[in-house]
Amino acid sequence: MPVYHFDLRDGETFVADDEGMELLDIESAQVEAVESMSEMVKELTLRSSKPSGHPLSVEVRDPDGSVFQLSFMFAYRQMQ
């Protein structure tokens, strides 16, 4: 089974995944990335009452390099 690494970016903070995770395929890696992003968004909303402009990302790689990146940013707009 392929090994996928899930590196996390939270604003300026970068955390590399040195262990990785054996998963069946890229679709399984996508599900894992979405679950990781969901947790990051929950944690950010608990830390900050106004997270506007704060970028989050999960950068997925395999032994050959980058596979995909999942990104999220809060953006508020003025309500009229």
C-alpha cells in the first residue's frame, strides 16, 4: 500500500508529517485530508473569534513528492 504524508500549515506554522500513513489509494488520502482539515478548522474557531484571512492547508505527498493540497481560508464580507 502507498504511504501518504499529511503536512499541516496553520498560518505561518508548518508541521511536517514524518511518519505518514499507509492508505489504499488517492481517494483514501483525500478523505483523510478532509478529516484533518475539519479538525484544524474546528480548532481555529475555538482559538479565534475572528479568524478572517487565516490560511490553513493540508499538503499531501507520497515518496515521489507532492500529490495535492487542500486549502481553507475564512473570508468575511460586509453585510448590508
